[in-house]
Amino acid sequence: VQLVESGGGLVQPGGSLRLSCAASGFAFRSSGMSWYRQAPGNERELVATIISNPAITTYTDSVKGRFTISRDNAKNTVYLQMNSLKPEDTAVYYCNTWKTIMGTRTDYWGQGAQVTVSS
């Protein structure tokens, strides 16, 4: 399993960024995908999840209405569109997928993408 994030950077409050995660080494089309984030001194936090069948997305309350998770199964890529960014969105954002076999979950992570929201 390989997950490679891109698209992070520095943006002013109110601005937008789109993160991408290129996936390989597993059955992407049938796999759930998530974005997590971790700010300095904080625990890693689940931001958004998308599953394929059925097509369902979920978000943590603090990003609802501002962030959108989507996927392109033809490109094996998941995206996180982030609008109306706030300083408290500053964190390292991680792409995630998981496998559950016989009740045991194994998580896979990308290397992370830094998002900094500051004026």
C-alpha cells in the first residue's frame, strides 16, 4: 500500500486549498479512504471519510460545509477540497486507508502534507 499526498502549503484565512492523495498497491475502487489531521500538541483527528459502495461521505463537525472529500476511481486518487480556511485548520494532513481482516483493523498512512493558514 502506498499513499502519496500533495497540495499542501501556506494560505491566508478564508482561502482554499485542494489536497490530493495518489493511491497504489491495493484495491482502491472498493476501499474506504479518509483524511486525518494533526496539529502540534494534539492527537490525530479524523477529518473526512468516503466509501464507494454506497457512496457515502462523513465529516467532523468543525469542517462541515467547508471541506469536501471526493475520489476519482479511474485515477486512484482521493481529494480534500478545503474552503474558507481558518487558522485552526493548520495541521499536517494525512491520507488514510484501512483493511479489516477477521476483526482486526490495519491502517495505512501517507507521509503527510503541511497546511498552514496564516496572514
